Amino acid sequence: MHKKIIFSLLAAFACSSAFAAANEDADFVTPEELGWEAGVVAPSPLVPEFENPQFKTIEEAERAKAIAEAELDRIEKLRKGHTYLCQKKVFVNDCIDRAETVLYKRTRIANQLIRTADHQIRIFKTKERQSSQAKEPSMPAKRGQVKDNSDKIAKQNARQAQESANIAAYEAKMKEQEARRAELEQAAAERKAKREERRAAYEDERQKREQAQKAQEEQNKKGGLFF
């Protein structure tokens, strides 16, 4: 009796597993079904709206950060999908390079938006904290004591000055990194252009050699008629 029960449970489990696998396959959508063209990726949807954002509230900055994080997830799905499509092409690397060129720019823009949002969120929080500190009433001095707030005020001023210096240093660092990224992109574009130039020169030279070889073969055939 126990064996029959165990066998029935195993059979039911196997049927449910097969049904779940069938459902997973049914839910899977290939890039072809989405109408994707291998290596062709649309530009960043964050431009121009979030190219140089200046958020008015901390909520706006947080929403923009969430949009950028969702864009990074979307980029990963695009990368996997185009790798899947490009592997079916003859020139796999060229196809992947075309997609990756756009995906790299989209990733850079999304990361830049996240950094900008984080930076402005910190500024909002710093201003809120400073405003809150300015509104705090001073504690009344106890009887028989002389209240001296000069040390507390000096510490607050030093902390605010340090926060302002940190913000300025962060902005300078972001500008330096952006300039460095621009240099790297320019260098990469120049290297790519040189590769394309060498490839075109090689192809031109190859065609010339083939034409010269064919001409020589035809000349040899013509010369052989007189023997």
C-alpha cells in the first residue's frame, strides 16, 4: 500500500514538473519574436530629458535614479538578446561590436544619471540638515551658569564648510572622470577608424592582387595559342 502511494506521488510530481517546464518554454520570448534586428540598438531613452538634470526636489532625484537603474537592467537584457542574435550571423564580432558601441554609451549615460542624482540628493539632505540646525532653539542657560555657544557655533560652521568642500571636491572629481571618459571614447573611436582603414586597405590590395593574377592567367592563355 505504501509503495503504491509513493509511486502515485512521484508520478504526480513528474507530471507537474513537465507541465511547469512547458509553461516556462511558452513564456520565453526570443529576440526574433520581438522584432529585433541583430546588432541594431536604439540610442539612450534618457537623452535629452536627463542629459543635464537639475532636480527641484529630492523626490525628483530619487525617481530619476530609479529610472536609470531600470535602464541598466534593460541594457543587460539587450546585451544578452543581441549576443544571442549576433551568434547566428557570419560576422559575429562585428555584429556584437555594433550593439556594444550603443550599449556602452547607454550604460555611461545611465551611470552618470545615477551619480548626478546621488550628488543632488546629498545636497538636498545637507541643506535640510543645515536649515534644521539653524531653526533649533538654543538651550536656556541654567541658573548660575554662563552659556557660551561660541564653541558649538564654530563646530557647526566647520562641519558646514567641510560639507561644502566635499561637495565641491565631488563635482570636480565627476568632471575629471567625465573628461577622462570622453578621452577614452575618442581614443577608442580613433582606433576603430584605423582598424577600418587598415581593413579597407587590405581588401583593396587583395582585390588588386586577384585582378592582377586573373589578368596574368588570361595573358598566359593568350600567349599559349601561338605555340
